[in-house]
Amino acid sequence: MIELAINKMLHGAQGAMPLHVNLNIEEGEFVALSGKSGSGKTTLLRILAGLEEAEGEIKVDNKFWLKNTKSLPVQKREIGFVFQDYALFENMSVEKNLLFVSNDKALAEKLLELTELTELKNRYPNSLSGGQKQRVSICRALMKRPKILLLDEPLSALDPAMRTTLQNELLMLHKEFGTTTIMVSHDPSEIYRLANRVIVLQNGQIINDGSPKEILLKTQGSQKFSFEGELLEIKKIDVIYIATVAIGQQLVEVVISSKEAKNLQIGQSIRLSTKAFTPIVTQN
Amino acid sequence: MNYEPFVISFKLAALTAFILFCIALPLSWYLSQTKSRIKPFLEALTALPIVLPPSVLGFYLLWALSYNSPIGHFFEETFGVKLVFSFTGLVVASCFYSLPFMVQPLQNGFESINKNMLEASYIAGKSKLQTIFFVALPNMKPAVLTALIVTFAHTVGEFGVVLMVGGSIPGETKVASVAIYEMVENMDYTAAHIYSAIMVGLSFVVLLSVYIFNARQNRRFGL
């Protein structure tokens, strides 16, 4: 259980902005932090990790990590952190990157096996692809068997196919290690696949907090438009099939026929079109 | 031919490089990490020996290290060490004279290291000291080598400060550059030629090896 109540003045591109966050996160949750850039997501992650100072309280499993000005040093917080740019130790081989964190050979071997990196264990980071580097980075973050795994837009630099593979691996590792995971992400399909809770930040405040479905689905109003999208899920409810599709930055659910349901595959790129004779216009 | 001045020069340069590395390591790390307002003052102070005429530096050092000043007095009374016109004094003077040549490459090196890499090491539970030695330094080998070699070479090449603080005592403070100066004064051009040629050759070889090493490192890390 993470209890967090923090305040910090941020000095961003739009001038000073207070970051004010009150938040409880249950053990084992997979939380996605979303919001425009500059809204304070990364700062929040860094405060939790102890990489940045803040006022307030952070309590993890009844132990204070931050209380007023007393702060537990980053070295003593039980966290793993995955950076957007991987930040691997360039002077060490893949295996050494893991063992540097903790000299637990069995765990390193297990992690490398789970992420199919065993063959690459003697290679150096500069000879790896982006996806391989991020895998190593995730393994390294888990070497401490952290209570909390923090991921700062871990997959945003990777191509879609690699992203999907790593999303599945992340979910598998999250379950296997039973960590509480907090991930900064902008990608609705990624959030939908991985997280069981989404927190949306705007100008340093939480403006939305709920399940990915509640927050990401925007099915109100019908459009007489045609959209390209990615099919995420097909669910059968009684006699109808419901498909969940990612279109651009949003997710929609549509009813499809059983014949269509049989011919479609999850992950496929599809075109959705709909007629609407009485469109509803809502102002943003 | 007497090669003793070369031996003294190299002994002085090696010792200076070693001592300065130990002093400059924490200083350059601090300068690379701090956001404090005193940073520009420290940087300007460290860079002073580059712009000051060696005679100014030599004069102040002579004044500060002599028996008449509190510092020189303290060292001579407490440790029995004479700091002017002695080899020890030369080492102290060289450390001031060559300080920027050690601090600046190391500071640039530390600043070039990805901050996230250092933070990843802290998150892994490693202290600052462990991070410096196991993560930062191994990832900036060209900077470390440049700092050591340039400091060494610069100390071998110093003349003004050495002459003022050390004089020219054979076997004690008479380094190669001072020896050449005296040879020219005495119109012993043959010896001056030989000494000078050796200096040019050695300096070139040292610099060449630094550049070759750095080029190889950059290729290896794909920079």
C-alpha cells in the first residue's frame, strides 16, 4: 500500500505550477499515469523514487519514505526504475548490468530467460537494439526484487510490434514478481492492455482516476465517419459481439456480427465506419 | 650527456599528475553535479592558472611558501620541509600550475555521462563513491586519459613557475626546460639541440597516443 500526499513547485515552460497530489495505491496494482507533457507525471515518479525533493508524506507499507523534510535516500527505497532512454551501464555486459544491482546469479538467469536474452548475456549495450536494451533495463530494475516498479514511458521509443511484445512481457513480469507497477504512458491501447487503473494528471493535479474503460472509452455520440484503427478485443455478451478498437488516441467499442467476429483477428488493423443521421455536437 | 634533468622532469610530472588526480576527482565531480551559485566562482578560480603569467603565479607561490610566510614557516617548523628551492616545493607549485588541466577534462567527462545512468546506479543501491568508480569513470576513459596525459605533459613543459619557485639546483630542481634555458645562456647549442629534440619527440609521441586511444574509444562506443 502506497500512501502519497505531496506538494512541489514546478518550474516548467508555462511558468511556475504547483504539483499537488494525494493518492493511495494498493499493493499489486498496475497504474498508468497519463496526461499532457509538462503535467507533472515524470516528476511524480521521480519524487516517489527519491530522485527529486518534495514536501509532504510518502508512506509505503506503513514505513515513511518521506515525512516533511526527512527523506529516505534513493538507495534505500525498494524500487525499480525503467528510464525512457534505458540508461544501461555502457561499460558492463548485459549480465553484469543485472549483477551490478544484486549479485544474485539465479535471479539474473531467470530474468534473462523470461525475456529471451540469455544468448545476449555477454554482449555490451551498444550492440543491442532498442527493444533488447529496454528488456535489459526492465530486468535490471527487477534485480532488487522491488516493491514498486516505476516505468517512465518505457516503450515510447520502440516500434509498434516491439511495443506489443514488450507489453506482454511487462504484464507477465508484473504478475510473476507481484510488484506494484506505476507506468507513465500516452498510448491508450497500451494502457488498456496493461493497467487496471488510470490516473490522469493536468497542470499538477489529478483530474481523473478510474479504470481504463471508464476513462479511455469515449463512445458518446456517433460519427458519420470512417476510421482506421487497431482491434484490441472481441467479447461475446449474450448473443452479440463487442469489439474494442483503438482509433488514434482513443478507444471505442462497437457491436459486430458473429460472422465479422469470426473473420477478425486481435491486433489486426481495421476500418470502422458508421452512419449517423442526428449527430450530437459536444464542445470540448 | 647528463640526462638527470629529464628524470627530474618526469618524476615531477608523474607525481603531480597522481596528486592532482586525487584532488581534482572530488572537485570536478562536485562541479559537474552542483547547481550552486558558487559554481562559476570555483570554475573561474580553477581556470586562473591558464591565463595568469607564470611569473605572477611563481611570485605568489614563492611569497606564500617561503619561510617568512605563515604557510612556509609552519611546514618547515612542523615537518622540517623546505617548500622553496626544493623538489617538494616544485611539486606543490606544479599542482597549482596544472590544476585546470586536470579539472577541466574530468569535469567535461562527468558532465557527458548520462544523468539517468548515474541515477540508475543510485536506485541500484550504490553510493556516490561506488557510482563514480564503477559507473562514471569506466564510461569516460578518454576524459580520464586526456586529463592525466595533458597534466603530465603540461608539467613537463612548465618553465616560469619552476624557475621562480625551484631555481636551478642540479639533481634537485633543475628540470629539462630549465636546463635548456641554461644551455642556451651558456651558448652550448649542441646540448640545447639534443635536449630540445628529445622534448619535441617525447611530447609528440605522448599526444599522438592520446589521440589514437580516444579515436579507438569513440569508434568502440559508436560516437
